[in-house]
Amino acid sequence: MDERHDYYIEVASGEISRSSTDSPWHFKISATDEEITKLREIFDSNYSTDWQNFYRSHVPYVQYHFDRENDAYDENLHRVYGMIHELGDEEAKKHIESMGILDHPAP
């Protein structure tokens, strides 16, 4: 069985840290190397989608709800919160449940 380690996650910046004191964080999870790699890939994908959204925001005639990049960003965010809920400590699980983000299917 793969060894689990504690990680501290800051969703807004996409930061994943092994230390609770190096930077601000909102969620504590326990994950294997493989699970962390998957989470990092989702964050990396969101980073590139976020840049696409930045460029799109300068094209005013494309409305948000018709925009594939926003759908991809929203879907990735849903996946991130799903993983944090699955791997998180009790506090993380409760916080995500209180947000209601997992109550709705990803776009």
C-alpha cells in the first residue's frame, strides 16, 4: 500500500505544501504520491485555463456562459474540491460540504 502524507492545500493559488507553516492554507489532506500528482495536474490545468480566461476577458463579445475555457476551469475546480473532500480531514470535509460545491454536477 502506498504511504500517505499530510499536505496543506490552498485552492486559490493552487499551492500544495507538506508544511503547515510555509504558506497560508485552507485544507489539510492525507494523500499518496500518486494522488498528489493527480491533484497537481488538475491545478496545472487550471493555471493554463486561467490564462485563457484572462485573454478571453479582453474579448468582450464572448459571454461567460458560452465559454469552453470557463467550463473547463469550473470542472477542474469541482474535481479539486472532490479530491480534497475525499482525502481531507474532517474539517476539510465539513467545509466543502457547507460550500455545497459537490451538490451540483460538474459542467
